[in-house]
Amino acid sequence: MQNVVAVIGPTASGKTALSVELAKRFSGEIISADSMQIYKTMDIATAKPTEDEKQGVPHHLMDFLDPSEDFSVARFCELAKIAITDIIARDRLPIVTGGTGLYVDALLGDMQFEETEIDPVLRTTITAEVQEKGIDKTLDYIRTFDPASAERLSIGRNPKRLIRCIEVYLSTGMTQTQLNEKQKGSGSPYHAIKLGLTARDREFLYERINRRVDLMMENGLLEEARRFYDRQSGDTACAAIGYKELLPYLSGELDLDICVANLKRATRRYAKRQMTWFKRDESIRWFNIDEMSFDDILNEAAEMIQTAFY
């Protein structure tokens, strides 16, 4: 089995800093498991690490796709597996880092993906209905035939994935949950250590999120959002938190302070959904960033890796 470290948790919990320090200790390279950091130019909104923050550690699956292109979990797994194999072949340690739980679970759980035929007419019809009903009513509809998928999709609230869930059911008669069960791999090829960062006091994490948003605004998030909407972008990129919350200001509908407050609230809600997702995995070793110093977390995590892999 291939040794892999995963550093996961909600936004603003310190995943980048921990993964970089672990990479420096163990000759590691980082594979981003963030569904938005894959896109070029979307730097501030996605909290993409700067070159200084990377500290010379190689990062994979980051900043390589145009925002007009859509991306899927199947494509992520395909590329991540190639990156892991390459990193290990060079006698280095792959460290999967990010907050997109679906990406992490699909990769480390070795999910197998089957292509189902796409009916353009059906997809257009479903898309129009989802746009008309909105996210909440669409989730209510999905609960009538696939409550498990409705719960899972309520975390990311990605319209594209809601559309796909309905499309699979209407075109195959099989729910997304049944399809996922069918696609589960026979066993993961990875020996994975999963390190999770969180805070026992949720308000501690929320305050970190608020400060991060303020810093993003100081670093030019508004102009980045303006440039984003000046060009055509794909459905996946448009789901990024950080742009759509500022659009009402850019279009003259709301004051900037209201939009920033909405962005902070949306980011806090996203962090809560991330934790709901990750807490299902009992194999994660959690570290509370409000109870342990960074150095203590780093040293304990490094000891776990050393004991398991070396």
C-alpha cells in the first residue's frame, strides 16, 4: 500500500501551515484537495497559498485550470492518483491537503467512476427547474427519492451536483446513493494518516474566518471579484464563496459592508458544513487549534507519521 498523509478540516483552521511544515520534515509534496484552488486567477477568494507560504514545497493540482472549465471529483481522483504515484516514485511523501471532503473521501476510498450517458434535453430541463425552485426546494425534492444524497448535497449546496443527482435518478432509475455504493472500490490502495484541524469553541474558528475575510478585502478581493465577473466562467468556478457574495455590490444593489458581512456569514456556514462532513469519519485524528499550540500539533502529527511510516 502507498503511504499518504491527509491534512483536512474547515476553512481557516490552518491546514496549509501544518501541511507545509510536515512536508519540510518528511520530504513531502502537497496535493491540493480544494475544489476551487484548482482555478487560475482565483487566488484571494480561495485562500490559495502564496509562494512565501509554500516555502518552496511543491504543490500539485493547484492553479492549473481556467475558470471557464468545469471540474469533477472523478477528474480530481484521476489526477491525484497520478500525482501520488509520481511523488512516491521519487521517494517523497504525498500530503493531501484541503477542505473538500468529497474529494478526500473519493480519493482515499478508491471510488470507481462509471460514465452515464448525458441527455442534453433532460439536463436543460432539470437545470431550468433547479434555477426556478432554488437550492432548498430542490433538496426537498431529492429527499423524496434519495434522502442520503440530499443530506450529503446540503453540505456543499452546489447546483451542478444537485442537477446531476436528479439526472442520474431520472435517466437510470438508480439513485445517486445506489450508484455511489456500486462504484465503491474493493479497497483503498493507500495507507492513510488523516490529521484534522478544528476548534472545540466554534466561535474561535468563526473569529478566524472573520479576520481572514477582512484580510482578503485588504488584499484586493473586490477587484478580483470584479475581474472574475468581467469574463465568462464555468458552473464549478461560479460556486466559489467570495465572489457571488460581492456581486450585489458590484451591480449596485447593496452596500459593500452588507456584502462583506454576508460573505463572512456564508464562509462560517460553509465551515460548519465542512465539519458535518468530516465528523462522519472516525479515522481522523482531530487537533483543537484553540487548545493546542501550533508547535504541539506539529510535533504530535509528526510523531504519528514517523511511527506509522518510518
